[in-house]
Amino acid sequence: MSTIKSVCVYCGAASGDDPVYTEAAIELGRTFAQTGVRLVYGGGGVGLMGATARACAEAGGRVTGIIPDFLIGKEQAFDHAHELVVTQDMHERKRLMFERADAFVALPGGVGTLEELVEQLTWVQLNRHRKPVMLLNIAGFWDPLLALFDHMQATGFINVARPVKLLVAHHARAVLPKLNTAVADVEQADLHGAVEAQVVDRM
């Protein structure tokens, strides 16, 4: 059975007003290092991005930063990443982050974090991939977004038969167990579907 080997983390280039956000980012980075999971992220050395990457690297973990050239100075590209990939634009950055990750986790952040998260959810809705997508909902940061998704469904813009496939964790330590369970569930569904197909073929 497969397990998560790399996780793409979307998060802010700022730290936010509550230190609990940075504490969660540090805990998540250390957790990745301790469990041998590679961190894939936006390559910056500031804000929650920098805190997550620094914690992972300092704990002996593997870090892949992917950053467009025009943000190297602004986001102070993290110079301790085991791999720092410089792209020509945001589109290439997001494509490479997607390709190198088994799952996606959004920590608190701004418009950029939201845009990256929603793009992954859109691709799942359109059946372009089945990698798990998760919110790390520290101190209820993402509650308004979750309420908006409920509103979209209640007003008929999200089909109740195809709800938004979004995992939610409230603590960094819960992230990997939930992601691995989600991957196992997908594999089990695939296995069940394969068995059913074999039965049909033999009839």
C-alpha cells in the first residue's frame, strides 16, 4: 500500500498576527522531517513558508523549493533547500509543485495561497487528479472558506452528488495520518472497482 512520500504546502509569505500560525508551520516541517516526507513548497524564506522549510531542513528533512525568478528577492529564496528550482513564471511553478507532490496542504495565507488551493480543488472536481487536498485549519483560520463552500452547495452551485473533496486537520500532527488514510481509501476503491470489473468480464 502506498504512503505519502512528498507533500506540497501552500502558505503565506507573511507570518500573520497570531504566533500560533508559525508554531503550526514549524511543527509541520519537523513532522515531515521525522517521518521522511519531502516538503515541496514555494521556495521562499519568509513568513510561514520560511518557517516550515527551515524547521524541516534543520530537523534533517528534505526540502524542495520552487520559485519563479521574479520572486527570488521579494520572498528571499530559501538557501537551505536541498533542491531549489527557479522557474520562468507562476504557471511553471505550480505545474512543478503539482508533479512533485503526492498531496497538498494549505496553511494560513493570503490570496496566493487561496488561489493555489482552489486550483487543486477545481482539478479534483474535474477528475484531473485524485491526490488528497487538505486545509490545516489552525485556530479556525479557514472557517470562512468552509462556510463559503457550504453556501455554494446550499445555493446550487456545487452539486450535492459531487461535493468539494477537501480534508481538514486542526493540528499539524494530524496531517499525515489523514493524508495516508485518504490515499489508502482511494487504493481500496480502485481495488474494489477492479474486482467488480473482473466479475463482470466473467459473466
